[in-house]
Amino acid sequence: MSDNQSHNLKSTLTDLRVICFDVSWLTPYVEKALELHQSKPPVESLHNLGLLKIQASVKKSRLLKEVAKLDDLEKEYDEGCVNWFAIYYSVSKYLN
């Protein structure tokens, strides 16, 4: 149910009460539907949070791989077997 539909449902129930229709049998159903609609955003937020956690995990994994590559390049540099092209390629991504 959209926010607009929720508003219309609540408004219609109120209008029916104002013109003295007996909607006592309908009220619990409408209230339950409105409660479910109001609880929907936290459910969506939890879903979005799950997606963000997955994205963060993927980015962390990529970052750790890059750090490992840089550690290897540093080790090569310290040992004197420097592959300057590999160093330039690894570092140039971060300079642009």
C-alpha cells in the first residue's frame, strides 16, 4: 500500500464515521492495514541495510586485495627486484 492509499483509507473511514455509518466491524481491519503500512519502512530499511552490508563487504575485500598487492610491491622494492611498471600501474589508479 502506498502512502497515498493509506491516507485515502484513513480519510474514507473518518468520512464514513462522520456521516454516521456503522463501521465498527471495519475499523479493526483498517487499523491493522494502517499499522502494517507504518511498519513497512523499517522492513525496507532492514533490507537496504543488508544490501549496504554486502556492498561494504565487497569493497572491504577489494581493498584488502589492493593492500596485499601494495605489500607485495613494497617487499619487491625492499628486496631490490622492482617492477616499476607494476608499481606505477597500482599507484596510478589512486592518483586520478
